[in-house]
Amino acid sequence: MTPPPLAVVVDLDDTLYPQAEYLAGAAVAVGAAATAAGLDGERVHAALVRELAAGSDAGGTIDRALLAAGVPAGDLPALVPPLVAAFTRHEPARLVPYPGVPAALEALAAAAPLACLTDGNPVIQAAKLAATGLEPLLAVVLVTDTLGGRAARKPSPGGLLALADALGVPADRLLVIGDRPGKDVAVAAAVGARAIRIRQGEYADAPDEPRAEAVTGSFPEAAALALVLLAEVVVPARSAAAPSMG
């Protein structure tokens, strides 16, 4: 029988809250900065919204949006940095978690050490987490980019291994909960840990590759299953030479 997990690691974006809400606000901030730079801010905003919808974690998003908005390629070196800064500085006042997330995190935190592993610019991820109001429920938060930029992002195992050390448990005794098979499930598999996949957010329709131990439709459902796994009791196999008590 597989030993029960000793700690839980959760993803942030599209796992605890809908990331589309953050991206919408950041796109508005970029549009305003584009207007201040003498560009057609509405056109830049619309182009950025389309680029973000095509893949929010791809690099060069603002570059592509400017080109799509008709900005000459030669103007990008001067325009991109201030627009990236506007995106990075966006601090939403509030990001509403998915229904039931705060209570589910409280239940998990009461049952086992609870941490968060998230990819992205550390400034941006900190602003997101602060806006959700969920940080007090998480014993440790690690942004993978602090370990080496994009190369350290999931499914690279470095972040999960660092969290295991911080929590004081073997990496293969972690339980990862997240929305992306190619990141959250894959990083768990990389260290021999278990994972629960949630079908919600931008990657809700992504195929289950690699496959998680279970797939749920919401974070509360995933947390309920995690509580069951945390409570599992491992019964050592009786040696064939052991005397029978019957």
C-alpha cells in the first residue's frame, strides 16, 4: 500500500482563484500605459487580451500584442519595457478565490503542513496572493522563479524539493493539488509524489497527461479527497514466518 502523504502543496493560479480576473486587470493597466506612451491604448489592450487568451504564461506576450496592434517592430525596444513594468506593477485590490477555497485550505492546514508552489514573476505572484487574502493559511509559499527564472518553473523538480526540505518531509510524501497536468501533476511525478488534478480555469480542457491519482472539478472536492488520503493508515504486511494468532 502506498504510504499516506505527510504534507500538501497547492498551486495558485487557476487552482485557488481564477487567473483570468488578474489578467483582465493587468491588461487594462497596460492599455493605460500604452495611451500614456502615445499609442492607441484601446487597440493595444484588445490585442493583449487576445494574446493572453492564447496562452497566459508564454513569454513575449506584450511584444506580440504591440505587433498585432500595428506598432512597428523597430519601436518595440523603447515601448516594451514600460508596458512590461505596468503589467508587473498591477496590484489588484481583491482577487476572489473560487467558492469554498478558504474553508478547504483551513481544513487542510489543520490536518497537515500546507504550502504553495507557483510559477511566475515573484512581484506579480506576491500581488496575486495578497489580493486573494489566502496567504495566512499557507505555511510556506515558494515562487519557482526565485530559484532560477523560467528554467526553474514546474515541472522542474527544484521548487518541490525545496518545499519538501522546508516542510521537513520526504519529497515523495507530498501531495500536490493543481490545475495543470503538464506542470502540477508532472512535477509531482518527477519526485515520486502523488497529485490531484482540478479541471478548472484556462487549462480545464487540457488532456490528463501525465495522469494524476485523481481528477476533480473544484478545489473543495480535491481538498476533501486529500483529507481522506492524509488519514490513510498503512498496515505493515505480516511476515510469512510470523505466528498466527488465530
